[in-house]
Amino acid sequence: MIRSASGLARLAGLFAAALLGGCGWLGAPDPLERAANCPQGLILADAGAATIFRDGPGRDLTDIVAVLRIADVVVDCRRERRGVTVDLQVAVTAERGPANRSGRHDADYFVAVVDAQGNVLQRESFRIGFAWPENRLRVGSVEDLEPRIALASPDRAGEYRIWVGLQLTAEQLAWNRSGATRR
């Protein structure tokens, strides 16, 4: 037998649904409002992947040391009196290539804070290391960073962007732009 909920139970159910739905009752932050007041995290298309070849002229499958990809960028932020502190997570995957004999590879990536006009306000490079166990060809890492953006009005943080990319050589950038990484 199905019983109808009492008035108090219905009210409790509506209250719980409102909180879970992010309506903002009782001061709970509205996820849409929070996202609008936080910089958007973006993976730069040309710098989102890198194919690393061993030294020498070969550029076929057997010459690959590693293939790196920025898999995801997650942004959240905390408003402060004079800006925002960004909780940034950068997920990077690495596939071991046949030319990788050491089972290790280090790479650099960068994080840049950019204003609404496209001006780079801050840029910093970071090193990430990968080690593949004997039985794995793909590994990943999630890097936690906290860039701070100084702003006269923290309400304008949503006008900024956070660009993330792998630090590429001129040859790696040309390889990416040729479309070879998508094949």
C-alpha cells in the first residue's frame, strides 16, 4: 500500500530537493552564480597534447617515447576581499611509446591567467613526472594548483580565463597543427 506523505513530510522533501538542486535557500551558493563569478578553465587546442619522439630523424610509431594529453581542467574559486583564489585541477594522461626504454618521462605544462581582452596577466610553468609500471601503458596524474588573481572587484572573476597547455617545442607544435595527433 502506498501512503501519501503528510504535510510536514512533503515540506521536508521540498526543502531537501531545493538544497540538492542548488536553489540557494539558506545561503547555499547557487552553482550557476558561482560559475559565473569564477574564471573558466580552458585547454589550449594546439598545446593540449604532445607526441614525444626519440632523438633522430624517425617519426613513425616505433619512434614514440610518450604521448601526453591534458585530459581535463576543473576550476572552482574562493572569493576574497581583493581577488579570488582558484582551486585548479589539471588532469594529464601519458601513454608509453615503444621507444621509451626507461619507463619514465618528465614534461612541462603551463598555466596562464588571461583577462577579457586576451592579455596574459600571469603565467607559470610546472614539471610533471610519469613512471609506468611494467604492466601499464597508460598512466595519469591530477595536479592541484591554487593560482590567485588580484582583482579590485572579485565579482568580475568570471571575465577571466585560465589557459592550460603542455610546453611544446616548435617541432611538437608543428606536429599538432598538422593534425597528426588526431590520426
